[in-house]
Amino acid sequence: MPFEPVDPKVSFPRLEERILAFWKDADVFHRSLAAREGAPRWIFYEGPPTANAQPGIHHVEPRTFKDVFPRFKTMTGHYVERKGGWDCHGLPVEIEVEKEIGTTGKKDIEAFGVAEFNRLCRESVQRYVDAFEGLTERIGFWIDTDQAYWTMHTRYIESVWWSLKQLHGRGLLVEDHKVTAYCPRCGTALSDAEVAQGYETVIDPSIFVRFPIVAGEDASLVGASLLVWTTTPWTLPANEGAAVDGSASYLLVERAGERLIVGEPLRDAVPGDTGTVVRSLSGSELVGVRYEPPYENVEGAHTVVAETFVSMEEGTGIVHMAPAFGAEDLAVGRAQRWPVFKPVGDDGRFTELGPSFVRGIFVKDADPLIVEDLRARDVLFAAGTLEHAYPFCWRCHTPLLYYARTGWYVRTTQVKDRMLEVNDSV
């Protein structure tokens, strides 16, 4: 049977529009479901698009893949329930509205009015859902949006609270104080997966600082300085300890009348002249040494401890520890019973607990001020810069800070094996 000739100048967009019109007029999608009533079920719930902006080409590709599998399963005789949904919650929507009204954070929103802000968020969501539904129809994606779930609807929110109650009842939802990646502009913690989305290459300070020894079992070390390296000068006002590798070799060196202690493998990596070697000593000999911190803060801290995470690959082999701003630091601080001193507020600015010359200043902007203060007091040994990858908030591109904060966490490790097991039955 011969085929009819095809017009070489066929308009594919018009052809698509004719097919879409036929599907719509004949209600083909719903009829395809009715034709499979009673057949084996295959359920598809769409991971919902976030309704915070106009849909783009990056939404077309994944939705094309999403459409293929339900169609295939329908063709193999299954009843395929295709549940659509809209992600209406969270910062993507809020940040979009903030751009419209000119606010830049929680305090601005509170001044603007939370109820009015929420109303604008709902309006924004509806506007973009309408745009997404237009795209859904135009690309021929068959999915039930008439019965879609909306994360801002009360019924959905109630299901989330129900889930949290189930977790709490099983002892899987716990309150804890731990260091997490935090965006000071958005005012929220980020998951590891979110942090991984936002790394950018930046140039940060790279400084070497003196921690003068004031007491220890070996009296000959008093007056010498531990040489400590950091790329976050803003964390120095919260310093509470210094960590060494207890099994590594360190050098006591002398230059221009001062004595310094540095990891032996890293001596040549220290900028400038490190003088001559007076003697070598093990990291374990430094444990318990007390030193004068760059900034006074709390009592009962500022001692040297031995930890296995200390690296001899970079820096000086002596690690500055601020329990408020590092997960490993916090763990060590708890073991040593150091208080957690946090001179930075949730907005990323120094509070009245910080040095007077940086109070009210964002921590990254305070870096050069702290470096100059250290230089003026002869605490700074050397200063330079380092180009490296640093995490930024993927939503607003603000540098992330690692904060010790109280929050609620799900003990996923406790059920990890069971989760992997039941995945095989999905």
C-alpha cells in the first residue's frame, strides 16, 4: 500500500498543534486511563517543579523523560496513575517575591508584614503554575494537574506534620546542637546536597598567626609561639584551642630573636624566613600547652590537644579551633568541655561579643580588618591570599558560614540499611 506524498515544506509546529488539539478535543489522556481500569497499577508521582519562575528549556527535557515511562507502561497494559504536583514552599518562592518588593531578609519581611508577604507568595505561585500548565499542554506531557498536590495546601502540610509525628514517635526525630552550613541572608541551614550545588572559586586571605605559649610542662617552650594557619580570619575571635598530630614531628625554630613551633614537613611551606632549628619535638609533647589566644573570649580553654584529623599536607601542622564554626572543632570542644563562644549573629555580623572594631560588620567584610589588627599587634606572622573553592548559597549566592546551631534532625543512619533493603521492593 503506497504512502501519501508528504509536503517537503511541512510545518512541524502546526503539525504538533493539530495533534495536541486532537488529543484535547477527544480527551485522549483520560480515555487512555479509562481503557486500563482494572489493569495492574503503575503509579507515577511527579517530583514537583518549583513554581517560582517562568518555565524554561531545562524543564522540557526532564519532563520529556518523565512522559516516556508512563506512556510505555500504558502500552504494556498497565493502569498508570500520573499525579502532578507543585512545589510552592520555601526560599525559591520567597526570594522571587523579595526581588519584586525589594526586601533582603527576614527582618525586612517582618517590617513589610508577614501576612501580606505570604499573600504575595501565593499570588506568585499561582501565576507561575498557570505558566507551567501552559508548557505542560504544549509539550504533550500527559499528567493529571486537575488533582495535583500543592505543597502550600493545608491537606499537604498536614501530611508533613503527620510524617514528622511518626518519626518522632519512633525516636528518629531529635533536637541537637551541631555545626551546619548556614546562609546568613536566607536565614536557613542547607543540606549537604544543597551545599554541593553552590561551590565557587574565590580568593580568600591566607594568614599565619602567632599563638604565644604561656604555660606547659616543658617550661623551655614558654615564650615560643605556635604558628597557626587559617583562611578564615573572622573565626579567630572565637578561637578556643589548637590541635596537633600527636604522632608527628614538630620543630622549634628561632629567627630574629623569636622562637616558633611548626610541623617539620611544613617548615619550608611557611612564607618568609623560619630561621634555624633549635630542636625537634613530637606532637604529644605539645599536648596540654596553654597559649595566649589572638582575642580574649572564654575561661578554661586555649590549650593544645592531639587530634587525628590534623594534616601535614598544608598549613603548619597546627590547627586553629573555633567550636562555634566547625564540626570537628565542636566535637573536640565538647570532649574538652570548652564553652561554645559564638560572637557572630544569625545575620552573619559580629555581635557585641566580638572585637569592638568589627561589631555589626559581616564576617567576610571583617577579614581584612582583623588581619590589619593582628598585624598592628604583631600577632600576624605572614599574610597572603589563596584561590580555592568555597560554598555559596545556591539560591542567593551568599557565602555560606558554618555555624553551631540548635535544630531538628532525622536519624537517617539509624534506618539506612532498612531503607536500602525496601528499595529493592519499590
